[in-house]
Amino acid sequence: MDLKAHIKTHKIKIQDLAQALGVHASFISRVLSGQRKLEAQQIAKLAKYLSLPLTDVQAYFLSVEVQKILAPYPKLVQQVFKLTEERMVYLRSKKGASHFPIPAQFDTQLAELTRLQQKWQALKPLDATQVLKLKSYFHTAYTYESNRIEGNTLSLQETHLVVNEGITIGGKTMREHLEAINHQEAIDLMEGLVQNATVLNKAVLLQIHQLILKGIDNSNAGKYRQVQVAIAGSKHMPPSPLLLDELMEGYFDFYERNKRHLHPVILATEMHERLVSIHPFTDGNGRTARLVMNLILLQNGYTIVNLKGNLKNRLKYYQALEQIQLNHAHTDFYQLILNAAEKSLKAHLEMGG
């Protein structure tokens, strides 16, 4: 469908379109020329006003965005469409929605994780001093490493001073301070969700994300993005914002149908990767995905998994994610998370025993 041709053929006035959408006529003109974008709600209003199927209008604007993105890369058009089609088919298919058999190579390690989890649960309840000691150490380290993955330059000691002592670190940006404080608050929220046996759903996800971007980007905190984004240094192109509602509905459907069947560590790993790949937010996707992973682990009696943020480990993390996003190859990412989960349980047992 050519939206501009439809408007011209039916002699629809730009002024009337603008009035229907509650915007200026010049804005509509820029939209039709590809210079400006409509938000999802405005696209829905436009489709209704024109008496056109919403999916047709969404597809039109999506095609415009895709053309602009691919314009500088004419030789890659076919390859990009092939990879995108494969990933979308995967996410929507029974294989992506329900799951596939876990490689047998992980059976032994998953059994060991279950044994360590049971041993950890047998130690509870810990006394107040032990709980405080564990939280002070592991929560601060988790905030430090998770933010470090995203480029935050606060050291572990500086992170401790910011989140536990309220001290401002000279030479560090306000954003870096807020990232540390916000992440610590998100961990506190996560623990509260576990204690209250709160079910993971859209509202919970948005609540976590709202904390991550609080004071940093309030206009996008706790909201799905309405613009196309790209991931720096990655070949993976996140889906259009027009597809987010459908993909996120499938995301939570996957969780509901698998939370009683998949091993908790595999389930947490899958929910982590799927959220990062869908990339529903303008910023804070990685931190939010890792918090979701740990929420699921804590709800199932496991300990917080802390992925290292130094250059070597960050590269492994991104490469493992990209193997899934581009090739549907899960082995490296599974191994990364399972190793971190095992290390975490052993460290907690050592300090809590």
C-alpha cells in the first residue's frame, strides 16, 4: 500500500488529517515525506480516520523506516532481510514460543546446580548478620558489574560509597551515580517481589525498567520504545517498535507456559536473552534483562548471578548473545550463565555456611 497515493486518490486534505491527529499540518507533511515519525497511537488514529486496516498502515510506516535504515547499505539489503525473517519466524514459531530440547551436554551441570540450590536452601534461615553481610557484598558487586557491562566507570569501591554511604565521587558523571543508585533500588524491588511471590508480567517489567532510568530519562522510563534503535557494535537489528506489543506478549506467554517445566536457570537464561533481543526499551535493556533473570532465579531459590563487566568477559557476553540473535546457537550463552550460576551458589555457600 502507498499511503501517499491513497491520500491523493481520495482527495484527503492534509489539514483534515492534521486535525484528526491533533497536530499541525506541516507535521503531517513531514511525516509523509519521511522526515518525521508518528507514534503508535497516532498511527492507529490515522488508520481509523482513513478507514484502512491498522496492519496496512503500520506496515507502510515500517517499510519507510526500513528503507531509511538500509539506504546506506544497498549491498546488504538481501542479507539483512534474510536474517530478520529468520529471527522473526523463530520468535513466533512453536520452537521459539514453547522451547526446544536442552542439549544433553548441560544435563550434568544442571543437576549440579539443582544440588547446590538445595544445599543453599537447607542453610536458611540465615541470621540477620549473615544476611546483611551477604547483601552488602553480593548486591554491591552485582550493581558494579552490571553497570560496568554498559560502560559505567565507577569502581567497585566507588559503587559501594555511592549506594551504601551516599557519597558523591569527584570526576564521575551524575548519570553514573544515578545508574548505581537506581540499580541498587531495583535490586531492593526485586527482593520485595520475591518475598511477595509477585508474578513476572508486563507491569513488573515496566516497574523494574522505570527504576533503571529514573532521573536519567524519565520520559522513556517504564515505557516500551516508539522509535527504531540500533545496538552499537552488533549486527543484530532489534525489531520495529510496531512489532513490540506482539513480541512482548509472546515473551510473557513463553514464561507462563514454561515456568513450571524448564529448569529455572535455563528459564532465567532464556528470558534474559529474549528481552535483550527484542530490545523493547530505548535504553537500559541489558540491566533490565539481567534483573529479570535474577528475579526468576531468586523466585526459584537460586542466588544472584553476577556477570563480569571487564572487557574480556563483556566481549564473551555480547558474542554469546549475538550467536543466538544471528544463528540461533544457544550453547555459548547457556554455558556462560550456567557457569556464573554455579560460581554464585558456591560463593554464597562459602560465605553463608
